[in-house]
Amino acid sequence: MPALINGKTLATRLREELGQQVSRLRERHGITPGLAVILVGEDPASQVYVRNKATQACEAGMASFESRLANRVTQAELLELIKRLNRDPRVHGILVQLPLPSQVSQAQVIRAIAPDKDIDGFHPLNVGLMATGNPSLVPCTPLACLLLLKHQLGELSGRHAVVLGRSNIVGKPLASLLLREHCTVTVAHSRTDNLAALCRQADILVAAMGRPGLVRGDWIKPGATVIDVGINRVAEEGRTRLVGDVDFASASQVAGAITPVPGGVGPMTIACLLLNTLHAACRQHGVPVPDDILSRAWGDAATSPA
Ligand code: GUN
């Protein structure tokens, strides 16, 4: 059997460590990191994500500010709320849960968030800083994947990573982070020819295409490390079940290590959001960022040009 990469346990450990850092920040500097989450509409999955983010922020000793807006909210109303949160000194991180309804421009909303409060790392300034190997806020799901890979493999240099999916939230930023770690990176997507043969070349395979069970055991090089970012709700015998983009039963016969769904990338993503909020708070107050694991969130290592 392959090693199971237990995201739930690692996330619990990271959250405990963050909780200690938050206490220290409050005792020494009188700062309580604050996370503001905006949810538009009533999508059940988004409601669960937002509730989990707020609860875990509170458990780590952070302040949590939640705004719920009706699905018919106008762009001007949403931008006004973001402006208010940008100015609010109690708020160090702002997250607008995606997707947004069609009357609102996602690009304009992301651009309205102050870059130093952009704990999703989606603002074009942060995207550009990360792509050029400069310190920036880094998107949470790719950061979660990177921390899981480093935990499992240690040094990533020289490994061939195949990233399935080219979204702005996962695939593209993860490719930047893996390049910075000196991986050889291939980004593949739904129009890539012969996905299976390409995947079989991967030492590290990350599945983020939103296609349930796409990656089967015969797509995987024996011993490869497989990270499953997919969270797909499938109906089965009158109930819904969460499944990843990887067919766990067959993949786990071949992989060297694999993340489960649920309990893999998901819990680490929320822990990384808290990590980014702590970093943002430190940066905004000119306080040194606490320690080595935490400094990874800002990508302090520069990419070598070679
Ligand atoms: N919706 C799905 N993933 C994400 C994410 O990482 N950030 C935000 N803001 N919305 C999402």
C-alpha cells in the first residue's frame, strides 16, 4: 500500500502552531490578526467552506468578520464593502468566496482588494510577484499542495511534476511554485493530447481538473506522489459523496504516496488561509514574520534563473 498523505493531521498541527504564533503576536505586540470573508448568494458548498474558514480562524485566536450578501447584489455594493474592509485596521485579510454571480465582474472584485490584504493571492500584483519569484501572498490551495509535497518528499528539485488543470486558483500558481522549487513542470489540461502517457512520466502528479475519478492507476508511474485537489460531489444511491479527480482504489495500487479525498488537500487549504492571514497581519504592522515554515507562505526563496 502507498503512504497516505494525511492532510487532516498535518493541518491540525499547522493550525496549533499558528494558534501559538497568534497568542505571541497578541501578547508582544497587541495585534489580533483579522480575517474578513465575503459570501455572495446561497450556494450550499460555498456556505460550508465559509463557515469552516470562519470557525477555524476563531479557533486559532483570530478575529473573524463575515459578510453575507444576497445573490442579486450589485457590483457597486460589493466594491463599496471591499473598500470599507480595505480601510478597516482590524481586518488584515480579505477573502471573497468564488464563484460570484454573473452580474459581478470577478476580475474587478479581485483588483479592488488591497494587495497586502489579498490572502487568496489572486490580485494581479501578487500573481506577478509570485511568477517572478518575489515574495508575495500565495494562493492557498497551491500552497497546501506544496507543503504536503515537501512534507512527503523533502527536496523537490529535479523532479518532473505534471499539473493537470490550468485554473488561476490552482494549476497556474502551483506551476509557478513548483518551478521555484526547481521541479521540471508540465501543465496539462482538457485539450492536452494523450494525457495518460504524459501522466505516466510524472514523479509528482497533481490532479486539479474537476473531473471525478479521471486519473486511474494505469496513468501513474509506479512510486509517484499523487496529490488530488478535486472535490467533486457525486450522487450515489440517493446520497452525495465527495470524490477526488483521482480514482483512489486503482491509483493507490501504483502510487508511492497519495492524498485522500476528503482529508487531504482540503484541510491544508484552510490552514494555509490562516497562515496567510497571520503573515498579512505581521507585514501590515512591520512585525517580523515568526519562523521558517511561515515564511514559505510569502515565497521568500527567489527562483534561480537557470
Ligand atoms: N472558491 C473555490 N476555491 C476558492 C479559493 O481558493 N478562494 C476563494 N476566494 N474562492 C474559492
